[in-house]
Amino acid sequence: MDSWLKYILDYLLEERGFDFSGYNPSMVERRIAQRLTAIGCKDFSDYLLYVKENSDEIDNILDVLTINVSRFFRNTLTFELLAERILPTIIMEKLERNDKSIRVWSAGCAMGEEPYSVAIVLDDLLCREELTMDLHIFATDIDSKSLDGAVKALYPISSIENIKYRLLRKYFTQTQSGQSFQVVPEIREKVLFSFYDMLDKKHKVPPESIFGNFDLVFCRNLLIYFNTEYQETIFERLHQSLNQNGYLILGSAEAPTIKYQRHFKKVFDFSTIYKKR
Ligand SMILES: C[S@@+](CC[C@H](N)C(=O)[O-])C[C@H]1O[C@@H](n2cnc3c(N)ncnc32)[C@H](O)[C@@H]1O
């Protein structure tokens, strides 16, 4: 790794406690280079000087490193399988045990599109079956700006393109300008957003969730940025955070590392939904 890059990553760790050393170095370099160009620095040593003299620049680096693109019902098939197969199974097993709570974690939740999507699917399913259960949906990220946006729950048209019209009408209100949609309060209040670094050394699960024990964990489009060592740290905590019959949902380009393949069993060979072993 180039020394200027190492310096910036060390600086991020010292100043803010973020460890980006396990992120793909070419991705990190490419994204920091965007900042260099935006500021108009000559080269990386010029940029280093700028960072040392302008501590606010750290926020801009964090912004470019945390890629927070998401949308509602990303990977439509995953959400169809959840609605038709996985969630009905979880609900049936719970009711048999007289357990009326469902615990979900969206790890790397960006602006909340993913946890709100699962809250919508669950609410719709429970309404249809005329069932009442307590939904505890925890959603975490290291990008504070995204978390602020998630709480406001206001989205452009591009975020809602995968939503069925029936669900859009039931769970969103359109703003006066017609250009944005807001999630209804009944769904917003089901999701608890908090800051949590997936590499946090102190807490193996978000402290707000107290003990983990999740029925369903989403960790999608986050692992792709990490090297194998860091992915394994994350798979270990994902495994521990799930209850005995829990499900893990990964992004479409993600899979457990070789070491963790025996910890998770693929539920359908055409999707990235896994069951804890
Ligand atoms: C591409 S988004 C994925 C959003 C959503 N899960 C999806 O699949 O649509 C990746 C998210 O992971 C977050 N992230 C990156 N590194 C993280 C870390 N170490 N701990 C927690 N979140 C992280 C980013 O801030 C970003 O919001």
C-alpha cells in the first residue's frame, strides 16, 4: 500500500476510530483520488497537507468511502422469497412456540431502504393473515448522514422504482412537489436506527439490540468492500447474532468465505438467502 494512503487510513483510525485497512485498496485509492480532484490538489502529497490543515476533510473522505447506494426492494426476487416462503415459515414456527416477537437486523442499512422494505413486507403479511406480532427491526450503519436521512424517510422516485403500486399506496405518502415519497409513520416507528461499525471491537452486536438473537439478518452489499480477513470477522458476528433457526440475507454478489461455508446453508440455489447451521 502506498505510504500516503497508509497515512490517511492511520489518520482516520486515530481521529475517528474507523478502520478502513481491510477495505479493497484500489477502491479506497480511487475514491480518495476523487476528493483530490474535487479540491484541485496537484498530487497526493499536496492532498496530505490539505488533510492535515483541514480536519473537516475527514468527513468528506468518509463520505466517499462509505458507498451508500440502495433502493427499496433491492433484488426483487429476494423480497418475493421472503414474503412467500421465509417469513411465513418464521411466523408459523414462532406461533407454534407461542413467541410473538420477530427480531430483524439490517447491517449497513444506508438510508433505510432495506429495513423499511422488510418492515413493509412483514406488516403487509401480518395484516393479510390477521395476526399481531411485535416487530423489532434494528438498522445500523457507520454513515451518520445516511442514518439521519433514514430517520426522515424521504425518498426520490429513483429509490421506489421496484415497489408494487399497491404497497406504494399503502405505505408511502407523496410530497406536494410530487418528486419524493415518505414512508408512513406506522412503518417508521417499527425501525430503530443506530450507529454501529461492523468491525467494532467492543460490541459483537449493536448495543441497542442488547443481545442479538435475530430471526433475520440482512448484510447486503457491504462485505464486497472488505478483504477475506475482515469478511471473516463479520461472518463470525453475523453467525453469533442469529438465533438457532435464523436466516442471513447477503447481496447478490456475496457468499460466505470458505471458512464460513459450513456455518450457513443456502436455502434456494438461485438466491443468496442462507440459514444458520
Ligand atoms: C452499498 S450500501 C448497502 C445498503 C443496503 N444494505 C443495500 O444492499 O441496498 C453499503 C452500506 O454499508 C455501510 N458500511 C460500510 N462500512 C461499514 C462498516 N464497517 N460498518 C457498518 N456499515 C458500513 C455504508 O455506510 C453503506 O451505507
